Amino acid sequence: MDQSLYTAHLKYLQVETDKLLQQSAFDGLLIGSGSLIRRFMDDNSYPFFANPYFVYWLPFLDQHPDCWLLIRAGEKPRLYFPMPDDFWHKTAQLPDQWWTEGLEIVPVKGRRELPEGELAVIAPELPEGECSGWSLNPESVVLALHQLRSVKTDWESECLRQANYLAVQGHIEAAAAFSQGCSEYEIHQRYLSAIAHNESQMPYSNIVGLNEHGAILHYQFQERCAPDQHRSLLVDAGAVWQGYAADITRTQAQPGTLFAQLVEQLDAAQQACVAQVRDGADFVALHEQMHLSLAGILRDAGIVRNSPDSQIELGITQAFYPHGLGHLLGIQVHDVGAWQHDSRQTRPPAEHPYLRFAGTLKQGMVVTIEPGLYFIESLLRPLRDQPQADINWALVEQLSPFGGIRIEDNIRVTSDGCENYTRDGFARIANI
């Protein structure tokens, strides 16, 4: 990877943080990487996930708890790096790689000497020995950081690109495992092996659903035994590259079935939606257009006889596609910059409550585009009592054992269009 991208990223953060500090009452930011958290009534810890605000500055230390980074205007960022005497665990070596050139690194072997001043502490909690002038996660600073993080630098974009290229390898292996009749657990393990991740390194828990399990949006298990029939497979799984996440979903189906045709049609509709992504695009409008496209798919397949406009009016597509079109992506899978993290941002309309981003796309943002089509009885049941809903219930029953479809790509917004990290990743492998 081009080292100059990170150098430029770090300089950009310093400039923007200086501006932020000038507009605030604080002398600096003190950002903690986070600490290991003990399990209840146990002496083992949960897997460590670094504070995303710390990873924003130092993605190379996303596996290092108890670090602290001090940023002050006009000074090199100072990293307090723990180096305890510990015979139970491996003590990390003091970093001396190329990326440390822009830092002052202070090794901490015992009790750290805490900085003084009016500091905004960005961390789960204050460090021991807090100073009276410190403020934990002041809202004005945190919201400013959210907006800064919502638009990615070239370094961040390259990390997200590489995360996608890696995750694609896992999805190709998962598709092969499906064709070979593997269980969900075996597919999951082969995915991890293909991208050389262990489970604690994954950005989120893999969703690996065979057949009916594909209709459970956040299916959380992996069956050890393979089913008698492999009708379909939905895999929602990513990868991490230098602290940045990929979030990709693909659906496989046995060829020659109506469900396989639906997968192809939804894939085409998803690509048509991606083609509309650009600087200034309204994400809610894209989401609503996808519902209209889905209504056309349902009617053409004979699943719903109502016209597309009538389906939207009656809320029929909501039952087949209950979630949002996508979300911002970055260090966090559901990244900051949207209404869930910032009350100042546009909230979704009442008829689309699960839409995670409801604003205007900006150049440099990275979003997922992930429409779905599911056969979920609890959502379809109310339509059975709705006389205006003209649904072919026999066909629904025929398709329900296949579960559901989701197609998800990771998209970078550009000035005149977009870059599809995910499709580019599949194309790269196909051309090798």
C-alpha cells in the first residue's frame, strides 16, 4: 500500500483537529484505544475491539489495548504505549515502523504521567488519575468527529477497497462450499480460512444461512449438519483491512429454479440502483426507487398481481423487503455520520423506519447498497387479511423454503458517479 496515503491522512487529521480545537474550549484531544473487559464472574476477557476514534488515527494498533493518543495544536501527536512487565502475556514491542515518523512515542512501563490541560477525552471511560479539566466525550467534539469521519480520505478509501478485495475471496469460497453440499458451519469455516481471519478479527459475526435461514435477517447460528437439500445460501460476511471493514452479501441458488431467476433480477435491480449513486444523490429517494423496482420484480414473477404503484401504496413491498437500502461504512460497519449517531441528521420517513442513512450522499462517502427480497411469514401474514393485496399465496408457499435474497455491494461516492469496491473485487479475481 502507498505509504504516502497514510502520511497525507495523518496530516489532514491534524489540520482538521486544530480547527476543531480552535472552535472549542479544549487544549487537546486524548483518545484511548480501549481496554480489555472481563467476562462476568470470570478472569477471561471478551475479544478486544479498539475505539474507532483511536483507529481513525492509528489503524496499525487496532489490536493494542490501553494506549492513549494526545493531540494538541501545533505538536506531534503523542502516543502513550504500554509496555508492562508481564509473564502471562506477550508484551508488545515499541513501534518503530514507517508510520511512526509522525508521532512522539512514550513507552509506559508503570503508572503513566498524565498530561495536563483542558482535554476532551474520547474513550469509553476516563483513565485513572483524571484531571479536573478533562471532559469525557463532550457532545460538540464527538459530533464534529462524526462529520469528519463520514467523508473518507484517500487512505481510508484504499483500506476499504482492500477489505473488499479480501472479503470477495471468502464469498467465492463460500459459494464453492455451497455447491459441494457443505453445512453452514463448514461454509463459515471455509470463509474464515479463505481470508485468513479468525472470528475475533471479523468486523461482525458472519451470517451464513442455508434455505429457510436466509429469511432471518440477522441469523446468528451455523448448523453443524447439512440439510437434505441445498436450495439456497445467503452469506453476509466481511473482512477487515487496517481497521476498516467490508460488508458484503451474496445469495446462491440452485440453477433452473424461479428463486434463481429472482436472484438474477434483484441483482440487476441492485446494479441499476448503484448506477444512480453520486455526489448529491438523495439516499431516501434511492431507497424508494428500489421498492418500486422490487414491486416490478414481484409482479413479473407472478408473486403479487397488484401494480407496482398499488404495491407501494398498500405497503406490500415492505413485507417482502423490510430493511433499509444501506448505511455508511468505514471503521464501523454501521459507521458514524448518520442519524443513529447524530440527532442533527435527517431521520428516515415514518414508512421506512429501518433506513440507517437518510441524508444526501457526498463525494468521499462510502455506503452499502443492499436490497432484499424475503419470504418471512410473520411479515406476510397481515397481508392475508388485506383484501386489496392480490398475492399468489401458493407461489409464496413454493418459494418460502428458499428463505430470502440479499445482494450487497460497498460503494464509494465520487463527483460524477461511484466506485464499486465489491464488483471490482470479483472482477479482479475473475481476470487472474
